[in-house]
Amino acid sequence: MLAIRLPPAIEKRLARLAKRTGRTKTYYAREAILKHLEDLGMQFSRYRLAAAPIALLFDGELYSNFRSRLEKEWDRYFGGRW
């Protein structure tokens, strides 16, 4: 269960969209959140690939230690394995 407060202008846009399409506001909110999480995951994956060569010397740690820290941060922010 999630409750969010939207600015009135966004709430109106969402309500109009839902009414025109016959779908619920919840449907569109859920779809937007899922899409955004997917986009964040892709951005994070690109960052991970770009950071891999640098990670060999990141704070004197081996890459495996860096990756472990990165995965823990991912889990903390996004609640799931990458």
C-alpha cells in the first residue's frame, strides 16, 4: 500500500487521463513508478559498467569488494538484487 500526495495540477492531469482512457489513476501511477524504476536500474547498470575499471583501485579495494558495496547500496535504495 502506498499513498502519495500530488500537486493539484498533476492530480487534475492524472484524473483527466484516467477518465478519458477508462483506466484508474492507480494504474497510471503504478505504471509511471515501474517505468521510472526500470530507467533507474538501467542508469545504475551503465554506471556500474563504467565504474568497473576504476573500481580496481577504488579506495584501495579490489573490484569484488567494490561490487559488494555497490550491491549493498542498491539493495538499500531500491530493495532488490540487480
